Amino acid sequence: MTKQQKITLSASRDIPFNKLMLSQSNVRHIKAGVSIEELAEDIARRTLLASITVRPVLDDNGAETGMFSIPAGGRRFRALELLVKQKRLNKTALVPCIVRMDGLAEEDSLAENIQRAPLHPLDQFRAFQAMREKGRTEEEIAAAFFVSASVVKQRLKLAAVAPSLHDVYAEEEMTLDQLMAFTVNPDHARQEQVWEALQRHYSKQPYEIRRMLTEGAVRASDKRAQFVGLDNYVEAGGDILRDLFQQDDGGWLQDASLLDVMVTEKLADEAEVIRAEGWKWVEVDTDFPYGHTFGMRRIHGAAEPMSDAEAADYQALKAEYDALEAEHAEADELPDEVDARLGEIETAMEALQDRTIRFEAEDLALAGAFVSIDSSGRLRVERGHVRAEDEPVNELEENGDVGAETAIVEDAEANVSSAVEDEEEEDGLKPLSDRLVMELTAHRTVALRNALAQDPQVAYLAALHAMTLRLFYRYGLDSCVEIEPRNAAFGSQVPGLGDTAYAQAIDQRHETWARNLPKASEDLWEALTEFDSCSREALFAHCVAMSVNAIHDPYQRRPRAIAHADVLAGTVGLDMAKAGWVVTGDSYLGRVTKARILEAVHEAKGEDASDRIAGLKKAEMVTAAEDLLSGTGWLPEPLRTPPLPEDDGPAFELVDTVDERASDDDTDAGEGQTAEDGGEPAIGDPESLDEDDPVTTDAFAKTAAE
């Protein structure tokens, strides 16, 4: 039996740095990993931890020249070279080297890089943890390995996961993303419980792990958490779960009951301050349903005027602002100091414009305030609302609506006693009889209708006046135009509606108009006549918009009204996704069947996506679907805007309609009659138009064409 030859290791030598040179045989040509600068700093901190593999440089006769080439370890050589250039290392410093003679230089380089096993991430996590336990701070560890402190925090967080889950990760039965998800809750028992539960589930996605670990917690972005303040919550003994590996909006507040107590106490304290203002009543709640103020009159206080000194300061600031803007009007970018100064001026001007609102004592004794939290977590105070039962008795209400008399002469004759006709007229002036007044005003009403129909601008103003009266004033009896916009109340059955962008936009717009309209209803007409056309149109659009009711009410079906809402939405180009509606578990997914959820995912993401979540339980499916549908703009059927029908021609033919009416011999008396026949002009009948008036004829022709 042949004796096995023993292995002889390559000799090691300390070689001066200036005797080393890079070899072209190094197989590493692509930069990767730690930079040369960072490696140089590491060597300066810890010296060289691994020898450099070298080969002697031979002359033409095969004799050593005293120089050595480096086929493996080029990055270490470059790092040492940088230290020499920085005069932090002598150029003759001895470098530990392994001298190779056999084989190929390329083989040395390739073997050194291939045979090196990378460190398992878990070993790095545990190494950082061991250093932390030995007294190193997170900043010191970060500096030692040239990483940020946040990276060290992440690694320490991963090292703090339950040891049993570390074993699962080491056996590659868990991904790194899944391990990251377990860091949101430090409770090892809960972590192990969730992992065990996931073994019976189809989905083991990281978002599902996070959801299960934060169940029952409150998002830090929740308006209640923002209202009390995260620092105050922690100071009161509350815990916050954080996710260091993805955006968590501040984390999750673990003690929901503590948060509710803090919210209630802070709201109560704020309400006491509002009560001290002298209001008749103050209602307090975390949130009020959208439309809770409908049917109440709003009293608006007056802002305290600026003092002479404040007005002078404001004008000086405005002059400086205008001067700076004019001076740099041509500049592409403002200098930093100018931009900062403009910001300071804007802040100062806004502070001067933010005036305290004062209410009269009689208003405080009549009205109340709602105290709640807005969607961003700030205190919301809605002052000056008067309940219907608190309204002072109005003479018009006691006597009834005196402006609702009928304009039909026949009804007036039937209601007037014949005894009045037979009454013998006495000498002298006496009040006109009710019958005569009715007859005369009936004539005037019909004539006024005819005149108004020929003046679209005044008709528009009259309609605007009537709607504004009924939407902004308690008693809308100051107009003879009987147009009644109804502001549909939504009640508490639509949670969260008041926090949407579109609801807040309407409320802000209504509030702005209310502040700019006259306080007394009898002054409204004059105010509207002084508005420019753009202001009138904006107010008109707002009033009409406030009367829209496209709610599907199961107890009051209105299929034609809903169909018209579709047409109206198509005409204005309504897109609920762009308007701000987002599909979530609360808004839709958690309130429909699993089949509906799968249908939504199939429509938005395709069949593969819906198949992936088809085997989940309802709660898990809702979470998965919410994640899949995020950002897709998907909308449920009731929120979609159907395309408008093709416009194949006019909605009706004007000539054909007139001819048909004229040739219909069986028309009932009074129906379709023209003014010449003694009947009231029919709507749309050309006989009712002044042919010499281009405004009315053009307007009607435009309506017909549309």
C-alpha cells in the first residue's frame, strides 16, 4: 500500500508594500461590495485581517526579481495603496503574504473568490446583537462597519425575533421578508402563535403577518392618535409597535382603550373652553355624521378689525413682499435668503389676517357649537348653529305662507263668497276686496311670467335668488319664484363621509358663500345684482349642486332620477377614483361576499391575482384584496360613471313637434293651445317666444340642438 503524500502549505512572508504590484491575472473586474475607501478605513481600524496571495515576478532567465504580483487580493492592495497616499502607512510597511509557486495565477484568483462562503444574514444579526450586549452603542457598531445607525437598528430588531423563528429562517423555511414582518411585535409568544396559525393558511405573505401581529392596535396615523399626540400617549404608558423595514405611518398604538380614555378627556377639556364662550349648548363627539348641521341656521360672527398699528404693519409687509417679487421676477430661481424672507412675510401677514371671531350676546344665547376631531387630528369647532326648536317665533310662520296663493283665477272665484259681490258699494275710499286683488294679481302674475320668459338673464337671477334664500336663510319667503332646492340629509348611515375630500370641499365652499352673503334675506336681491357674472355662476352652480340627490334609497325607488344622475355624472366627467374614493375593507371589501371580492380583484389585476387569494378566509381575503387593489383606481358598479349615449341627433325636432300639435284635432280643451287660442303658452312652444328677440330665439334653438 502506497503511503499518502502529506500536503505542503504555501509559505507565508512579510513583504514590503513597495515590492508588491497588481497582476493582470485577477479575475475580478467588476466593482462590487464594500468600497476601497471603506476597506481602507477598516484596515486602519483593525489592520489587515487576511493575507494577500502573491507570486514572485521572474526575469527572462526564471530568477526572482524581488517584486511580487498580486493575482488575488487586489482590493486589499488598493486599500493599502490609498493609506500610503494619505501618508497613514509607510510605503515600506511589511504586508503579510502567501507566496504561491504552483498552478496558474488565474486559478488563485478564481479559487479565492469562489471558495469563500458569504456570511449568513442571521449570523450578522446575532453578531451585531452580541456587540450590543457587550456595551457597544448602535452608533459605535454603525461606525465600525461603515453603515448607518438605522441599518444597525434593523439588524438588532431581526436578532430580537423569537429564537424558534430564527431556526425556521436558518432552515430556509421562512423568507427574509417574512422575518422582517415579525419584527413589528416584540412578543415572542405572539410571534410563534402567528407562525403556527399561518401553517394552516394558504397565504403567508408579509402583509398578512403584519396584520395578524397588529390586530386590535390603532394606526399612529389615526386621527385620534394624532389628536392626543404620540409623545403624550407614550408618556401615559402606552406602547407603540414600529416597523423598521417599511413605511408604517408612525406605527401602531397597542393600547386602544388607553387611547380612547385620553381622547375623551382631552375633548372634554376642549369643550369646557368652548362652553366658557357662552354658547347655549355644546355637543361633543369624536366624529359627527356628515350633514349633522342640515336644517340648522348658521350664525356668523364678525372678525375683529385690525388696529391702526396692525394695519400699518400689514401694509408694510405687503409692500416689502411686492417689492421682493418684482425685483426677482425675471429670476429662474429665488436666492435662498429671499425665499426665506418671503416665507417669513407670508407667515406674518397670515398671523395678522387671522382675526378673532366675535359673536353677539343674543347669538350666543340662541346658538350652539359642535366639538369634534377633524380628519387630520386637529380640534374641529363648528360654532353658531341654531336648532329649529330654538328659533324665535316668526310672524310669517304664525300666519302661514302668505306667498303661496294660487295664480289660477277659477280657484280664486270658488273661494270668494258671492255675498261680497252683492255687497252695496259705499261712498268714499275703502280697501280693495280680496277677490279684486286676486284677479288683478293673477293678471300680473301671468304677465310677469311672460315678461320673465323673455329675459333669460333676469330669470336666471330670480332662480338664483330663490335657491340662495332657501339654502342660506332660515325663512325663504322673500321670493315669488317657487323653486325649492332640497338639501338631502345623509344621516349617520354613511360613516367617514364627512372626512372625504369632496365633502370637505363642499362644506368649505358653502361656508365661504355664507360669509360673503348679506346677513338679512331682504338684502340678498340687491347683493346678487351687484355680483359679477362669474360670481353669480359659481353661486348658481353651488346651489344647484346642493339640491342633487342621487342616493339609491330602497324605501323610495327613483329609477329615472338615478338614470339622470348617470347622465349628469357623464356630462361633468365625474371619476370617483380621481375624486378621492379608495376601496378598502371598511368602504367596500369587508361588506360584500367573497365572490364580490374576487370579482373586484379579477377586474383590476387579472385572473392570476384572484386565483392566488381564492382559498383565503374572508378576513384574510379582505386584507389581501385591499393590498392588490391599492392604486388601481378600481370602483364598484354604483360608483362608476357610464359612458354617455352616442349623440345621433337632436333630442327632439322642433318643427315636427309643432306640426303634430297643430294637427291633433282630439286635443283636450286648453291642452297645447297657443296664446292666440286663449290658453297659456306651452313650454317649448315657439308661439311663446318673441321672434324679434335674438336672445330668446337663440337660447331656445340652442336648447333644442342640445
